[in-house]
Amino acid sequence: MKYQPHQIYHIYNQGNNKQKIFFQKRNYRFFLGKMRKYLLPVADILCYCLMPNHFHWLVYTRPEACWPSKAVKPRKKYKPGDALDRRPLPEDDYQQTFSHCIGMLLSSYTRAINNQEKRSGSLFRPKTKAKDGWIDDFITLEGKHRNLFFRPDNSYALQCLEYIHKNPEEAKLVSKAESWPYSSARDYAGMRKRSLCNLTLGKELLGI
């Protein structure tokens, strides 16, 4: 997917072959630190949930998230000396900054887990999925976020937030969403002060 600025995206991935990606409590905390390091410079996290074998994010992309990074997309290889091999790369040959940041986050986390668990190979599925729900009948907000575009009822993003937060409850890991420590449900319930999430923006955009 090509990310656009000023949009909300539901982003998710799971362990390769649905295997675990978090083995100890400290792994969850370590992953949250990676989210802070790689995502917050270019995007606002509206909500998240880390599950034993997968994760969900709801994020808002700032303009810099959509700029070309220094990472080159996989492309056809040419023989050494081929004129095409020496041509300047067009802008579209580079990954967007946000895609590159996600890749760096997952690869650095994978290296740490492989070292911890004495394993090798991929930890996550090859492609991280991303969906946006703003497709038809666009309207705009008033005020400082008037450049953002939404479907009239904004239902997809709000349903995503509720779905993301209910994951631990549906999996019977806890009796209520706010009891799971590795999601933003506690933040929205006012049970935690420090947060990865931009709660003010999330509440405004989702009409909570």
C-alpha cells in the first residue's frame, strides 16, 4: 500500500505460521519501545494491542511518513556494467519512510527475539497488512484538522479501535479489555497516564 498523509490506517501482522511473537513479559515492553522509536517520529498512534502471536495498530500518518526513504524497493537486478544498472533511481523506486520504519521495527525486534530464543529465520509474516476505511463520500472536519478526510459516519476507524481493544477479551486472556496491560484500552479508560497514543487526536478524530 502507498500511504497518504493525514489518514488513519489499521496496520497488523502476526507470527509466521501463527507462531508466538511475544515469549516473555519483557518482550511486550521491548516491542512498545520499538514502536516509540520507529513510529512516533512520523506518525501518531491512535490505539494498539499486542497479542501473543500478533499485533494491531491504528495510526494517523503525518506528511513526513509518506516521503521517500533511503531504502530501495526490491527491483530487477541488472548485469554489472549495464547502462540501466547505473541510471539514477526515480523517486518511486524508494520505500516510503513509514514502510521503511515498520520494516526496521520488525527486523530489529526479530533479531532480538531470535537471539533470546536461540532461533533463526523470519518471525513475522512477510507482508504487514494495512487498511484504510476512507473511500467514498468524503467530508472534512472543521478547525485545525480541516485537512483530514473522512467517510460521513467514520465507522470503520471507530470499529477498528473497538475491535483492536477487544482482542484480549475475545481470546479469553482477560475478562475485560482494560485488564490487558499491552493495549491502549487502559489509556482510553483513564487508567494510565503515560501513553504511546495521542489520545487527544484519537478522541477528536473518532468522535469518542
